Amino acid sequence: MPELPDLLYIRNYLRNNIAGRTVTDVAVKRPVVLRNALDQPPGESLCGGRIAAVRLDAPFLALEFDTELDIVLNLMLAGKIQHQHRGEKRDGYCCVSFLLDDESCLNICDDQQMAKVYIVRRGDYASIPRYRLGLDILSAEFTPARFRELARRHGRKQVRVLINDHAILASIGNAYADEILFDAGIHPKTYVSKLSAEELDRLHGSIVSVMRWGIAEVEKAAQPIQVKVRDHMKVRNRKGEPCPRCGTTIRREGVRGYDVFFCPRCQPATRKLFIDWKRL
Ligand SMILES: [Zn+2]
């Protein structure tokens, strides 16, 4: 799943390379990904419209048309965007393709067909599930005090679930959630109510610093926008590898059906879990 650092990189790329372009054709190859809130077919409502701006309401990317329409994209777990120029190969399983007036294409690809492409009137986002936006973690409003207040309201959640909920914090996906908890030295299954004020402040600091690190790493990698940059990750998808801090073997566990990766020594469990990795 493209996460906030990836999405910022994609947004900036689209601002520099797509904004100002006019859509000349729309090819819907997999209608299952399309959610059209308008009466007309997408070809009719979008063709001739100019992309005036590109916005990120993480995890949603929006292409704003000069016709007061938006294309809102939720790439979900496996979706990606490719900007395909003439002569270049299509990269991935293309579901929807927008042809632009310079003959390049913006392709929405997803081999699982779970990504969503919403066509809506500007501001009319009620039909988009989970569009409710949480607190922007890169904004000045995301202070330690605000975070402690959010934590008080969601004390019964596991910490991994709290920071992963983009209706609360916008937005932290699975990969950066693992990196943040590793950085803060907090076990992913810890109940939020069990975190001390000092731990919450440390976690707040890790959210900000790990995301800024991710943004810098993705920019440095300078890959095409369809590539997911993950090589810099310290624990994510590193099951069985040594922890870069202490050398203990990194483990994988499930939290609410999602894989989480962590170091059992740097992130010790604070309550009795089914498996005590330290004893193994
Ligand atoms: Zn460790």
C-alpha cells in the first residue's frame, strides 16, 4: 500500500507533470474499481476537463478538475499509479486509464482490483467510505498534548490499531506503523490506556520523526511513482532477520488480521500474550 511518504511523492510528481493537462479519453477496463457518483458515463463527464490541481487527503489522492469534478483515488493495499508516456510499457494490471492531451496516460493498476476510483462533484465526499479525515500528523496541530488527548479517548484500543486508524490520524499505514513502534520501543499489542505520559510523548515524537525520515528516503530513492520504496525499513517485512539495534530475531504477529513486525527485545510485551518470544 502506498503510505504517506509515497503518497506525498506521488502528489508532488502529479502536480509537476499532470496538473494543467486535459483528459481526452477514459478507458475503464475493470469497472469493479470505479465508483461514479454522476449521471453521465466517465468519458462524458471527464473528457475535455482540465486537471487544475492535485490534492492529498491521505490516504486519498484527488485530481481536481476545472469543471468542479474530482477524481478521488484510494489505492488500498495493492493499487498503484503509473504515468505512462508513449513508447513505455504498461506496468501492472491496469484497471482504469486516463488519456491526456500530451498522449501520456495515467493508469490506475491493481492486480487485486481493490483500489477505488471515485468520480464525484467537488466537496461531495459522503459517498466515499471512510473519507472522514483524522488529524494531519505532519501539521502543526499534531502536538504531544493533542496526541495524549486522542489516546485518552481511545484507551481500549491496541496501540497498533490506534495509530493505524486514519479516521483518527491521517495517516499511517501498516509499514510505517511497524517502524514507528520499533522506533518508540513499544510492543504493538500494548493497550493505549497502559501507556504512560512519557511513552505517549515518545510515541508522538517517533510518529513525526519516522514519517519525516520516510519522506526523505522516498525522495532520495527517486523511483517512478508506481514503485513502492521499502528498502530503508528496519523491521517491516524483516521476519527472521536480526534487529538492527540489538540483534534479536525480528518476529511477525497478527494484530486484528494484519501482519505486524517487531523486535521482542526492543519492544517488550507489557501484558501476558499467547506467545512469550523471549522464552523461545
Ligand atoms: Zn531489538
